[in-house]
Amino acid sequence: MPKLWTETIDAHRAAVRDAALNAMAALVAERGLVSLTMSQIAERAGVGRATLYKYFPDAQAVLTAWHERQINAHLDRLTAAAEPAEPAVVRLRGALRTFAEIQYYSARHHGGELAALLHSGEHVDLARQRLREFVENLIAEAAQDGDLRDDVAAGELAGYCLHALTAAGTVDSHDAVHRLVAVTLAGLGTPAPPP
Amino acid sequence: MPKLWTETIDAHRAAVRDAALNAMAALVAERGLVSLTMSQIAERAGVGRATLYKYFPDAQAVLTAWHERQINAHLDRLTAAAEPAEPAVVRLRGALRTFAEIQYYSARHHGGELAALLHSGEHVDLARQRLREFVENLIAEAAQDGDLRDDVAAGELAGYCLHALTAAGTVDSHDAVHRLVAVTLAGLGTPAPPP
């Protein structure tokens, strides 16, 4: 097969997949999760039911794939927020702010039921791992620059940050999100010199 | 009925209830959650199956009651850790350390399956509310004493602390728990004066 043709097929597959995920998201937003069916998703996506089944075994699989797409988009946004020319501490601040904002908006968009359903599974663990490593590296770099405390390992500090910032899902204003980021960053500050 | 008799009955009821909860905890520890039955719980608790049904409608209810008992014991331990004569900031430090230790040991004792099953429900929401208020009041008092930052509302700082300290469930040593508490407290510190 000429390369061009393969690319066309790949693009077509990606388009069908995306249409299915978008259809699912729209259906969930309108009617909730209960009784989400493959027929509804196919109809909304504008593809045949048989076609949809070639891509996904069931509605749960569409949901998981959608969540994976969301998470990866969030991660890309987070890592892109870090302008490589900036010092590590500035990139860290940007990444943590972005993470907190994602927590804030996600809590608003999909509440308890969906969150409980989605926030487990291999794809989430992988994304969490990728995020943690990204933050850990920024912290290690900033600590080496002397801009952060270096008395606690970067991995532990990354765990602290990411847990603290999940509180952004519980606050009720955008300003409160920014205050939370400032408080969390204060925890990372150079420790006071011993008395 | 004379008062003494009522007290005897109440004590008996509490004893049966406790025996059932202890039996459930022992069974889950030995065999896991799957196929936990009322008959097994009754047998292990040393009461009749019919008696057990007078106390709990099903095994899930025993599990929830057990979790409620655990949570209340934790909360009592946490609030008791605060010696009333100490300044608020010292009591806060003690309470946060205790909370972090509970997170650390709970993550070790009941892992994913049990946690996902238990960490929702009205009794958990109530306990979380009680805990948050307790920490919020200590923070407000310490801020008034001038021992903590006062540029962020006590409620927001309480949310920050409790989320940050859940990271104690992911670390792998007791020392790391103490470092996490220190980092979290640093976030609460008086903010640097403006430049």
C-alpha cells in the first residue's frame, strides 16, 4: 500500500474514534451516565453501530478512551505551560497552577459519580506517573538552582504538591485556586535557617 | 423498667454490635471482602444469625458500621491529641501529625478495594466535615495568635492541609510522614513581607 493511502486510513480511523468520544461526552453531559448505549453513541457520532463495535467492545470502553484522551490533553497542556528558557522554579509554578486549574474545572464538570467511575484504571495510573515524574524533575532542578528547599527529596515534595493541589477541586472560586497554589509553593520554600 | 435494667440491655446491645464488627474485621483480614456473609459474621461473633439480622440488614451494613466506628475512633484520637493548655499552633501540629499517621497506616492496612468501597457514604462525609471544622478552628486560633499566616482564610488552609497530608498514604516510611507534615506546616507559615 502506498504510504499516502495508509495515512488516509489512519486519519479516517482517528476521525471515527474522535467522533465516538465526542458523541459520548455530549450524551453524558445531556443525560448522565446511566443507560449510555452503543447505539446512542453510534447515532450521535454519525457512524454505523457495526462500525463503532470495530473500535470499541462496549460503552464502558468508549468512556475509558474518552477519559484517556482528556487526561493526555491535560498533561500536554501542563507540560507545554513550561517555557524551556525560564528557570525551573518558574516552570514549576506554571505547571502547578495549570494542574490546580484542571482540578478546579474538572470537579465542576464531572462530579462524584463520573469521577468515582473514571479515577481508577491503568491509563490513570500511567498518567499520574508521568505527571509525578514531570513535577519531580522540575522540583529537583529548582532545588539545585537553590530556589527551593533541598532538605526533602524531590519525589516526596512532588507527592506533597500534587496532593495539596487536589484541594482545588473543593474550593469555590478561581481566586481561591490561586491562593492554594501560593500556599502550596510556600511549603516548598527554602526552610528557615536553624536558630 | 428500672434504670439499671435499661443500662444492662444497652450494654448488651453495644457488646453484640461490637462483637459483630470485630468479627467482620477479622474475616475481611483473613479472606478479603468477596463473599463475606451474615452467617460467617454471626458465627465468628458468637451470636445467632437471627440475632445479627436484628442489628444489621446485610453484610454491607456491618461493613459500613465498622468503618464508622474506625473513623470515629480516629477522630477521637485526633481531637484528644490536642492538649487544651498548649497554644493553638502546637495543638494544630499534633493534630496534623496524627492525621498523617492515620493516613499512613490506613493505606497499609486496607488497600484499594476496601478503600474504594468505604470512602464514600454519609458517615464519611460527616466525619470529614467534623475533622475539617476541628482543623479550621485550630488554624483560625493560631492565626489570631500571630503564629500562622493570616492572608488566607482558615477554611481554605484547612482544606490545603488535609489534602496535602493524604500524600502520607503514598510514602514508604514513617520519617517521610514527618517530613510531609513539616512541609505542609511550612505552607502555613507567616508569608514573607512584601519586597
